Amino acid sequence: MTNGSATARNHAALTVGVSDRPPFGVKDDIRRERKPPDRNILDRDRIVDGLRQWGIVIVFATIVVTFSWLRPTTFMTFQNVVNVVNNSSSLLLFAMAATLALAIGEFDLSFVAVADLVAVLVGVLVTGFGWTSAFGIAGALALGLVCGAAIGAVNGLFVAKAFVPSFVATLAVGSIAAGLELATQVWIAGGMKQISAIVLPAPLQALGSATAFGSPIKWTVVAVFLFATALWLLVRRTTPGRQAYSIGGNPMAAYLAGVPVAALRIAVFALIGFIAALAGSIALAERAAFVQQWFQNWATLGWFCRPEKKLATS
């Protein structure tokens, strides 16, 4: 009897001690204190999130409205819009390259120098080495794109495998690319220090000046916008793209989650080099070469500091 009573008391005590309620009081129960989401449009968090998402669009719209008001007869005209759009292809590619680097939490200060190196390389091949046929021009452009991607991959190896800070690694590689560009200028036809538009092969000039569907918009601009759309889909709608974002947020957490951090960093830097080479090739086809003022402006913005340009449009 005694043992049976003790067993019953112990069972009762265990039954009383075990509960299906959460281990906190009623006033702390999140199920009871859950509130509906705040729909106030003036909520601080909603305003901050909106500015993060639409801040650039708001600033752009403000600039357009301001200059349209200040210069109504010159700024907001059809011809000016066409000129701005037709000169935006290389700048848009530069913006994509910079955005990719920032998305993975790194810097790339070399892509402008890579673009210029590829422009000079392609220009030398088509003017000084006789690559003037359609196949020769296509080969020169393809070689330039491969060189750009290779230089970007070198940046990625320094950052991902040697653990060199991206600021230092890309600045060093950009300086080397600038030196290679100066060395490549030795082979410009006739010993010149510039590539004139009139000496470029006719197919390359047509590539940079052809317009799309009978409109005044160049084909190069259309191609760049299509490329930007494909890049957006790659980054936002594919697994590698989302993994690249996770690297930019927290590389250690991404690594622990199974993301191939090193391989993705190398791939992203190679893609940046490819985009830079594409920008250089398009600039060569459209303007014969990069305008020196472009590089001075980018250096002023802090993207790249490099020696004075020797290659300019005649």
C-alpha cells in the first residue's frame, strides 16, 4: 500500500509539473500579444524601406524635373533625349560592373582600366594587324572579351584565394592594365598615339553607328539594355545570383550554409571584367576610342586614379 501510494503521488506531481503552455507568463505570451501590421503610411520603418528601394528613382526624377524646368527649350527635347540615350551604353555597363562588385561586398577599381585596355587592343588588331574582315573584327572583339574576363578572374583569385583586400588587389591590377595599354599603343599603325575613327574598318564603324528598327536609337544601346535585363534575371531569379547577394550580406554565414563563396567571388569578378571589356569594345565602335574626359570624371568620383590618357578621339 505504501509503495502504491508513493507511486500515485509521484505520478500526480509529474502530471501537475508538465504543461503544454509556453514557459512564460500570460502577459508575455506572444500568441496573445500579437498585433496586426501597422498600415500607417507615415511609419518610420516604411519610409526608410521605401527610400532604400526607390531612392535612386526619386533622385533621378527630381533631376529630370529640375533641368526640364530650368532649360525647357534645350533639356527636355526629343533630340537631347536621343543623344543622352545613345551615349549611355558604356556608362550603363560601368554601373552594372560597379553594382556587381558591391553586391558581393567588394570593390573593383580596375574595370575602367580594363575597358580602356580592351579598346586599345581591339583597335590595334583591326588597324595595325590587318584584322579588317568581318571574321577578323569578330575575332578581335572576342579576344578582347576573353582578355577582360581573364583579368577579372585574376582579381577574383587575389581576393578569394590570396585574401588580398579587393581595394588593394583591383587597384594594383588596374595599374598593370594601364601599363599594358601604354605598351600596346606601340603597335598603333603609323606610330601614332591615337586611333582615329576614319582608320577603323567599315564593319566596325557600322557596328557603332547602326540604328535599330529605323529609329534614331543605336543598336549598341538596345543590346546593352537587353544585356542589363538578362543580368537582372541572373542576379534576382537564379540560385547563384541569390547566393552572391548572401555573400555580400555575410560571407561567413553564406559559407556555413554551403555557398561556394570563393568560386562565386571569382566568377563575379570575371563577369565584371567581361562587362568592362564589352564597354571598351562598344566605346571603340561608337567613338573610335575612349574620350579622355571620361576617365578624369571617373577618377574624380574616386573610382580609379590612373596616369594621363594618351588615347583620345581625333
